[in-house]
Amino acid sequence: MATTTIDRRRTLHVEECMGTVFTIDIREPGTAWDEAVGDVVAWLHHVDAVFSTYRVTSDISRICRNELGLADADPLVAEVLELCVEVQRETGGYFSAMHSGRLDPTGLVKGWAIERASDLLRRHGSANHAVNGGGDIQFAGEPAPGEPWQVGIVDPVDSLRVLDVVRGRDFAVATSGTAERGAHLVNPFTALPVTELASVSVVGRSLTRVDAYATAAFGMGAHAQPWLESLPGYEGFVVAADGWGASSTGRRGG
């Protein structure tokens, strides 16, 4: 899709990838951001080609069919699987790269890919931008001089209602829930769908962890809120299936 320069301080690009829509929102003066956007778009599609569980030609699909060994796969696979092991340990096993006996690290991949996309933009000279993939967002700097980024935590029961607004600089936010796909998230220890929650949103510095932690916390069901409260440097917002919501008492650093 085309890149649009909205004004001399904003360049916006929308891209369909990984079965969702990404927006690359650069808040810098000038108009010469085509190369930066092109690198981010190429990166996102490369990640999709390597990790998609829907593409029969992806490295992950070929590994699952025993057609490709880890040593011969794209090096990104080993990097992501190592991160998955770390997050599995950090979440007490509630995050896992295995689903129904099949390798599937996609619960970490999108957040990781978006965070790396933000790093790419920084290397191109952008200190102020947001990369959004289906509502999971990595923010850098500020949208305008002296102003923080703002993002609303939407009620999963009523999409017109905003439950909370997060403001800040250099942070990430991700949400896991049932609003779009129904009860598809499971407790990895029981393999049963989690029905007591509607959504879990997590805020922190790194979208890689924030996205994975949101998935893990949702799998914890009623235990999500106390676990989020125990995480230093993160904030969480848990909405029960009956619409009742609660914020964690934790506060992110920075």
C-alpha cells in the first residue's frame, strides 16, 4: 500500500501482513522516509514468510513436517525459540511455543517483529514513531514536541467505551482477548479455553515481552491480575467475561 505524507511532520504507511493490518506512523520533519518504510515492510513480510503457520512453505511449517532442521532454517527461528523458552520460564509455563503438540511461536512473533521494526526506524534516524500491528503497538519518542503518545484501552464488551487511557513516551501496549475471535485462547496446562476473562492488556517498554505477557496472563484466567501486579515495570488491565475490569497496581519504569 502507498505511503502518505500527511504533513511535513508526519508520514503514514498502511500494510496488510500476517493476516492483519500494520500502520507505520513516523512523526518526523521532512518527507524522505520511503527507504525506512520500505525496509520495515520488507522485514514484516520476511517474518511472515518464515513464521506463518498458514503458509506451507514457511520455515515453521516445514519444521513441523520434519522437512527442515533447525540448523538449516532461517537463523531468526532459533532466536525466536530461545526467546520463547525465556518467556515460558518467566510466566511459569503459561506462555508456550507448543500448541496441541505442534510448534507455534506466533504468540511471541508479532510483538517481537513490531519491536524490531521500531528498531529499524531508529536506525534510519526516526526517534518519534509508532508501529501498530492489529492493535499491538510500539511507541517511540513523542507524536509532537512536548506531547506524550496516548492510546485507549477499549472495553472488549462495548467497543465504543474506553476503559482507560495510557500516556507516555517509549512504551508498548498489547491486548489478548476474545472480542474478535471468540474463546480461542487456552490454559496451556488444561488445554481448555479460558472463559472467565474477556481481555488482558499489558503496558511496558518492550512489545516482545508485553505481547507475550498479555497472552500468558490471559491463560491464567482468575490468576492474571495478581500475577501482573507482581511484575516490576509493567502495568496490566484485566477485563472479566462479565465486563468487570481492574487495573494492576504495578507501574512501569522510565
